[in-house]
Amino acid sequence: MNRSRKLNIGLFGTRGIPNHYGGFEQFAQQFGLRMAERGHTVSVYSSSTHPYQKSEYRGVRILRCEDPERYLGTAGQFIYDLNCIRDARRRNFDVLMQLGYTSSSIWSRWFPKAACLVTNMDGLEWKRSKYGTFTRQFLRKAEAWAVRHSDVLIADSRAIALYLQRRYGVSAHFIPYGAELVNPGNTAAHLPQEFGLESGCYDLAVARFEPENNIEAMLKAYTAAGHQTLALVGDYQRTSFGRSMYRQYGMQKSIRFLQAVFDPSILNRLRCSARLYVHGHSVGGTNPSLLEAMACRVPIAAHDNEFNRDVLGLDAFYFSTAEELRTVLSHDLQQAQTNGWVERYQKRLEELYHWDRITEQLETLFYQNLNYGR
């Protein structure tokens, strides 16, 4: 394995960097910057609607492609991915890494043949409750296409890797997301005043307003409990589900709806100042927002599923229903401190979910599969 050769790497499947949206964008930013620092040529495909319009970001090339989602809706995502793939055919990439497959795998026959195609399979998209029967059937096919046409598969959760092995008989490399360690002492004392929250006197959830994130269960639990405030960070006005939740619970004294926040320093202040972090995600692999809460050393109550348990083990409160979460809220959170939960969060992040370690794993994987022919 000749590491002296520097690689030409393309990342697509995101709206672009710097991150203004979510997990894959965060991955592209953290991984892309680190690979550029190692001397590789790194390009990240970016939506034409992204607010950052320069051609380079901290040593990473930005390749902007037309994104018609703003006037075509979901269909625009497929066209945007096709535009990225068509551009990639001209770039002579050594490695082309696609982050997710939902709107890109239908174009598999057009992927550049000379590049090693590495696919991060994301979570089980077809399980998301927001989708109807037809969409779920399509997503199952898209998943199968991605497995069939990729040279290398990445699973960000051991549960996802096991699923791929059982369903398709293929091996996926377990390489999770990462998070940067946070010193709570440097952030908790500086909670932004505009949120109207007092340190240690609220619980926090950061999530997209989608049903599978168990938003409604959280809102029901805190409304019923009444004695503890939940600050819910997310773009609730963006989806019909979010707007419905706001209409039903927006006036409750125990609920605070906050707009989406993408500034990492502000998010860390909110997390570090919280009494409890509530993580309702039930679909997907290793969730970035869960890792970021762990990095802020805040006790966690998580939805009870194999993905969250793989990350947290026994070091969390778990719930499946609103009533179970309400029971959690009556617990003395001193249990988390006494049992050393947050200290073990830090240890897990350092040993498994550290961005530098993840970058090293992926760089090694790229070199090992550089001449993989399709």
C-alpha cells in the first residue's frame, strides 16, 4: 500500500459545506478538511442554493451543481445528484464517496468507472414512518442498487453492517461518525440570553421534525409531567408534521420550540447547560446529534433501539413511549453521575468516535481499494 501517492477524492450526496443542514454535511466537512490537511485533493459537491458561494473552503474545493429542489421539490434531489455524477465523470477522481443513496443510486450506470466508488449506506431509509408504501418500496430497491454497484460499503453502525450481511450477503466496513470533545466549563457559563433558558433548568432535544424521531412522544411526556421544561431545537416550520406539533404544543409552558441552530458553538452551549438530553431518533445508524450530546457530558435519555444501544450501552435512560419517557423524567439524574455515565461517554468518543481516528480508517480503506476495478 503506497501512501506516498496523494489521492483525488470527491464527496457527494450532501447539500455542501460548510455545514448548514445535518449529519452528512457535518461528515463531509470534518472528514474533507482533515484529508485536505493530509495533502489530498478533496472536492465536495455543493448545491447551487448553498449560502456559501466561494470555490474553496479551508483547502477543500467546492464543486457547485445546479439544484432544482427549490422549485421541483423531492424530484429536484434526483436531478441534483445526476448533475453531480455527470460532473464527476470529468474529474478523474481516484475515489468517489457517496453519502447515502436515496436519490443517487438510480443513476448507478453513469458513475465514473475509473473511480473507486465508496458508499456510506446511512440508515434503513425505508423504515422511516413519514414515507408511504410506494416510497418505501422504491427505497428498498435504491438500497439494493447501492449495494450492487458500489465497490466498497461503509456502515456507520454495527447494526447496519449486520443488516447488510444478513440481507445481501455483503461485508460493510464499520466506520462511524465522529464528534469533537467539548469542555463544558468553557461553554455552560455562556448560554445565549436570546433563548431565555437558565442553565441546568431545562432538558434539550435537537432533531428534525419527523415522526420517526419521536417528537410527539417527547411533547406528550413533557406536557403530562408539567414540571420540567423541554427545549426543542429544529426547523419545525419546514415540515407539515413540525407545524402540526407547534399548533398542538406550542403554547404549553413546559415546551420551548427553538428554530434550527447550525452554529456548533451555540449548540454546544445549549447542550452543556441542559439537565438532560433527549434523543428520540429510532431509524438510522450512529446519529451525529447523539455523539455531540455525549461530547458535552450531559446525561442522555434515548429511544430504545439497537442503534442507540450500540452507541450508549447501559449508560443512558431508555424509553419507547411517551409514558416511559414521563417515568424517566421522575428519576433522580444523580444516577448518571454516580454511575459514571458521562465519563464513559468521553472514553467511547476518544476510542471509537474521534474524527482523527475515523479519518485514518477511511484513508487506509481508500488506499487498500484504490485499484478496485468495476
